[in-house]
Amino acid sequence: MTNFTYTQGEWKEGADLPEWLDNEDHSDWLSRAGFRAYTSTKFGNNSEEIKIYNNENGNFHLAEVVIADDVTHVLISDFPSLMMFIRDFGSSFSLSEIQNEQEGIRQMIDKFFRLYHGHDSHNVCSKCDPHEWQRLQEMKKNRNST
Ligand SMILES: [Zn+2]
């Protein structure tokens, strides 16, 4: 696992963090590293997310960045660094969560449409989109006449 230290916009490879042992619980490792394991702030969804943990004294922070199956730990040196980190990276991870949520809502609307109207929402008929239906009929007529 690669660790980084982030200090007011500056990235440095490596961080003063204990090794995460094989078979060690994530929360045990967090506690051993000095972070409050059960309170975190999250940006993003489960496959692309940033989780931020505060240390016991609240003077430095840990960002756990998950992209696909890879986890990267970023030790954030102080509060101004935390604000910069969230400003620069939080929103793009939140955006992927919003996209995910919207996709879920769209799929549900598609299912309702199919259930109550009887055909797929990508298709049209004379009832649900009479103008587009008319246009398609004209196109068909023209294609058949040439
Ligand atoms: Zn229809």
C-alpha cells in the first residue's frame, strides 16, 4: 500500500503510519494509528470514495482513498491542509456518488414506466410522445416511398 503525506497542497510520498498487519481489523489498525475509528466523513460511493478520520487530538487527519479495490492512505498534516484536500478532491468523489444515485433513480423510473405504460421508456408510441411518434411515422412513410 502506498502512503502519502499532504501538507497545504504539497504531496510527499510516505507517511508516519504503522504497518497495517495481515488479518488486522481495519478499526484496530485505525485505533493503533491514533485515529477515531468510528467517526468519519465520507465523499463518494463504495467503489470510489474518500473517508476522512480525525486523530484523537484532532490536529491531524487521515484520508482513506478507495478507487476500485485499491486503498491509499493520505496523512493530512493540519486543518488548513484538510480544507484544501476536501476543496480539491472531495467534490469529484461526491460527483460520482451523485451520478450513482441518479442512475438508481433513472432505473426505478424506467421500471415504473414499463410497468404502467407497457413498453420501454426509450421507445415511443402515439400515447406517450405523440409528436415524436408522428415524426417517426412520416419518416417511415418517406423511406417506403423512395
Ligand atoms: Zn408509449
